[in-house]
Amino acid sequence: MNGPSINGREELPTHFAAADLPIRDCVELTAGLASYARRHGLTQVEVSGPPAIGELIEEFGFDEVRFVDANGKPAADIPAFPRTWRCGQRGLRCLSEQLADAARLPSEADKAPPTTLPGGSVMRFARHNRLGDALGIVTGLEHYCRDNAIASVAVTGSPILAEVVEAFACGRVSYVPSPSEAISGDAIFARSSWSLPWLDRFNHAVTDTFGGRVRHRVPPLPLREAPTPSGQEDVVYCQLDARSSTPLPRQSARRLLNQVAAHGEVQILGGPDTQDYLGDDLTYVRADLPEMVTRLLSCRLFVGCDSGLGHLAGYLGVPGLIVSTDDFETTWAFFRGYASLSVIPLAATELLLP
């Protein structure tokens, strides 16, 4: 039976059917269902789906949630691709609201309206001019145009936008150097939700601005012309940029570099600022985007922080490690869509590295 509403709706769902979710999403969903029940004053909710959910309910003692093999009553579906899940209390509140919405049948008001973004529009980016921003902007906009049948749009601003458009397979997004008129892309980017994975953020921001269909879990764009590495190099590329908003403490960075040196030659991706930060006794590499792509595709491992090069490594499927020095929850949310990268907090490196 559905429970009474405490937020203006006639009733809230208490029966849920989960899709075949990865284990980490099962963990979040189980905690989210318990939080949902407590938040809305429900004695117990029922869920069917992967057996791991039942095991997690028992392991963590979530009395508010009961696992069943199959629901005896109509259940609200929980899709395999959550919209804005992330670990932590903010994520549980967000997920709780999504679960409350899950039982609503689609109405005319819920259907995505046609996009109002005119084909041929140009978006100017003056502030968001770093590699990570450019990857998210071009990717999100390309998928938005495909999903909403927009033939073409363009971006302008930083040269890195032009490099990303040139390097990756964009069929609907181009770069123009000096348009006569342009929409403020920075204003649209400012609407991005920090609760979304990095590649989803601009896609959602454009949808919030112009309507239309939104995509969840935006996939990376493939390279326009993938280079063929001559073979795997015995090189570990490290990107611990001093200009990052979340740089590693110098002592921790040096210890980390000493450890990874046991697995291959260490080369640092960075310029003079990074050299001043880490010291002159290391090998430094600076390269344009095409050369950087080639280097990353041939290396043994990538180690970095929350940065554009970290996102590029994730795009390319390079095996690697992202060290979070700020808010682990935020860093993990940004990088969770990259299967080849693992995110660990700085404290973990202090424990794991002798």
C-alpha cells in the first residue's frame, strides 16, 4: 500500500523495482531507500531487483527496507541509469526526491518540450576555457544536438575549444573564431548542477536553458582519428598541477612519485609552475592536445588530480588513478563515468604508500 504524502502529493510509492544495477549503485540505492522512508515517515518500503540489494539491507541493518524477489503489487521502476545519484547526504536527499517522483505517471506537463535552441547558434565561452571545461562543453552540446535533431551549432572563445572540436568526432558542433553574434555560453554553464557527473553537466545546463530532451550518463565522444601507438611505453605519466584548485601537498606528491617510479619511467605533464612546485630533478613534458592524446594512449599508467588531463585520460580509457585532495564526494562524482580510472582520497595514499 502506498503511504500518505507529507509534501502535497496524494500518496507516495512504497513498492519499487530496481533494474540490474552495478554494485556501487546498489549501495547508494539501498541507503537512499532507507533515507527516503525515514524522510517521508514511512514504516517500510519494498524493493525487488539484484540480489545484492537484499544482502546490503541485511548487512547494514536497514529495517526500513524489505527485499522481495518480485513485487506483489505494481511497483515504481528505478532505471539502470540514475539521474543524479551521488554518495553522501546531499545525494540521499536528491535520491529521496527522485523516488517520491517515481510513481507519477507521465503527463503532458512532464513531457520534454521541443528545444528552443535555434540551429546555427554560436555560444561564446570567455571564462570556461580549460581543457576539462572544453571536453564537457563540446560533448554535452554534441549529444544535446543529436538528441534534439539540431543540425548544427558552434562554439567560440578559447583555442582549447577549437582543439577539442578538431580532435573528437563532432558531427554537429563546430568552432568559429569571430562570430557576429553569440549566446553567452558561460551563463549557461553557470546553471550546471554539481550533483551530476562531469560529462552530464553541460548537457543538463543546455536543457535547463532551452528545453528539449536531456541525456543522463553522457558517453564520451570518440576520437575523430585515433592514433595508432607504436606500443605500450614503460612510462607513468603524472599530472599533479600546481595550478590546480586542489593540488597535492608537495611532500605527498613526491612520495607518490617515488612509489610509481617502481612501475616505469615517471614523466610529469606540466609547465614551469609545476616544475617550481615539484622540483628540477624530474622529467617534464609539455605537448599540444594531439600529442598528449598519443602519449596517454601509449603509457602504462596515468596518475593525476582533478584536472582536464584527468578527464582526457578517462575519455581515452587510459588506466589511471585520480587522487582527491578536496571533497572526495565531489571528485568521485565528476570521474565516476570513466571505467578506467579509480578515485582515492589523499588520506588513502598516506596509508597505502610506505
